[in-house]
Amino acid sequence: MVGPKAPSPAPVPAVVTAVRPPPPVVAEVERLLKDGKVAEALLRGYLTAEADVRQAFGLQLPRQWTHRELLREHLRPDMGYVAVLLPRLYALYEPARYGSSRPISADAVRELVRAIYNEGPVYNLYRDVSGAFRLPRPGDPAGTGARPATAPRPVTGAPPRPPE
């Protein structure tokens, strides 16, 4: 007499990792780097990242501000890793902007821009409530697709409770 067939083991579930697509500026920087336009990628990457950091953290700067003043006086510890990454990107940007012939590392530019845009507040500038990225529209600051400072931010987490 043959006994019941032993059940076959359940297949091991595949590991699924959520991958966040990069914001449009990261894709543009990578395209420029691929085309060998390292200085242009650095200029675009830093200027856009700097504007997005100011917007993401609500920094209001006087009209006569300089990049060095921003880095020295307006970056705060509550900004997390952005307060470390933006000065590093600026260290590459400044010589390229002002005409140094020193070679620029494309890998350093790529990694710094990616890292800045992986930080939550900066990354969230490019997300709609649905999680999809916004494309640049005419009239957006610097054509980056970022929300104007007066636009409402996407709500995350639980919805607010109604008044009792």
C-alpha cells in the first residue's frame, strides 16, 4: 500500500525591492555625463540641487546671498545628510564655474547628485500624492518640475482627523 504523497515544499518567495525612479534632474545629469559634458552636468546638477534644497527646507535668503553664504550660514543639522552633500557638490562646482582647468570626476558628480536627490525632503519635491514624478512645466522654478513655494506639499501618512 502506497501512502499519501508528501506535499512539495512551497517555493521561496522572490525578494522584491521597491526602486524609486530618479527625479528628472538626475536623469538629465546622467545624460550629460554620458555625452561627456561633465562641466555642464555639474553646473546643472549643483544649481538645480541648490534651488531644490532651498525649496525643500523653506530657506528664505536675501537677494544678495552667495552660494558660500548659503553653505556657511543656512545649512542646518536638521537637514540631515543634505547638509554634508551640498557643500561637497559645491566644492566641485566652484572651480568648474569659475574656469579651473582641473579635471572633474564624472563619478563624483553622479554620486553626489544621486545622493542629494535620495534624501527625503528633496526627493519629495518631485512626487505627486500618487507617487508619480511631475514633469517640468512652463513657469516652474528653473524648469525643474519642482513645486512653487506656495503650492501645497503632498500629504503623507494618515489623513488629519476632523475637529471634534
